[in-house]
Amino acid sequence: EEERHQVLRTLAAVLLLAQLEFDQDGEEHSSVAGAAQPLLEQAAELVAIEPADLSHALCTRRLVTRDDVVTVPLNREQSGDSRDALAKALYGKLFSWLVERCNEKLVDDSASTAFVGILDIFGFEQFQTNSFEQLCINYANERLQQQFNWDIFKAEQAEYEAEGIEWQAIEFVDNQECLDLIDKKSSMGLLHLLDEECKIQRGTDEKFAQKARQTHAEHKDFDAPKGDQLTFAVKHYAGCVAYLCS
């Protein structure tokens, strides 16, 4: 019962932290907004620290040098990033702890009986509007498909060849070229093009879409719909999906 209570306290603290807003003065030094002070106090109480200490942690950062430790004020945007990072860290720690506790209660390490494991992952996605989120999900599924191909086809056939066993080759769709289109660095795959555009000071969605079209125009798994210059399509193993860059 006590553990369940602590779990709920931590979840409540994460939800309260996510609602904190910040103000900043003329020197761009941030502070928790006046209207958000009650939220700050509640969140601090839930994680058992003083509100002033929580506010200080969110609105400053420490630089550790060889000779000294310097406290640097953050602006409003940086404090927002600090708030989000703390909330994610708390939630991540809580989730890991919950998994560990579930394993302690459900798994008997001394038992030698067989077991069934279940892996729950996102399925292949294709909506009317597909964005970066769908690209990441479908990329993960491409990787899983390749792993399946390797375990079922490539590895088994390689073992047969190594042992000199007569066998009939099984034809299957190898999606390596599609994966290269997305993540191969040497050919500036889509993810590397996006990373490069994000690092440019004047990078835009339009420039990324244009670079993707120019770089991969001849790739067999890439398509560039003429009707929308902010869209490109990837021919995944499960089907062709058009992605919107904006």
C-alpha cells in the first residue's frame, strides 16, 4: 500500500511539473511565474524538497570548472527545457522501478518451467497525414522486418551453406535498400539530411524536403509527389507512405 501511494505521489509530481510556467526579467533571467507558485509548492511537497530549491534547480544550471563551481541563470525557454527534462527523468525512473517490481513479483528465477514472452511494439502506420512520428515508427518496423528476415532466412541459409547441406534457396524481399534510404550516413539518408538541416541556422522544412528530393530522386524506394513540394514518399516493405515535412 505504501509503494502504491508513493507511485501515485510521483505521478502527481510529474503532472504538476508539466504545468509550471516561467517569467523572465529584462536580463532574461527566469523565475517560476507567480500564477504557478501553488503548482511549484505542491510538486515540491510531493518529491519532499523545498519549493525554493526546486525553483532554483529549474531556473539555473551549474558549471563545474577545475577551480570553481559557477551558477548560471537560465532564460524562460531554457527553464522550460529543464522542467521537461526533470519530468521525463522522474517518469523514466518510476517506469524502470515498476518493471523491476513486476519482475520481482511475477518471475520465479528458481523455476525451470518454460515461459512465453510478449513484445508489444508499434505497428506499421499510415494515416491521411504522416509526419516524423510515423517515419520513426515505420523505420523501427523496417528494422524489425530485417531482423526477422535474418533470423528466418539469411542465418539459416548461411548455416546450410557452411555445413554443405543441399537446400533450395528461398526468395524473400530484402529491405536493406529501404533502410539505407532512411539511415545510411554515407549516402545522406533521410534522417541524416534532417539532422543536418536542424543544425543549420536558417534551416527550414522546405529546404529539407527539397534536399531529400534532390538527393534520393533516383532511389527505387523513394518517390516525390508532384502535387505537394513539402511531401516525399517511402516505399516500405508494408506499403508506400507519403510523409509531410512541415
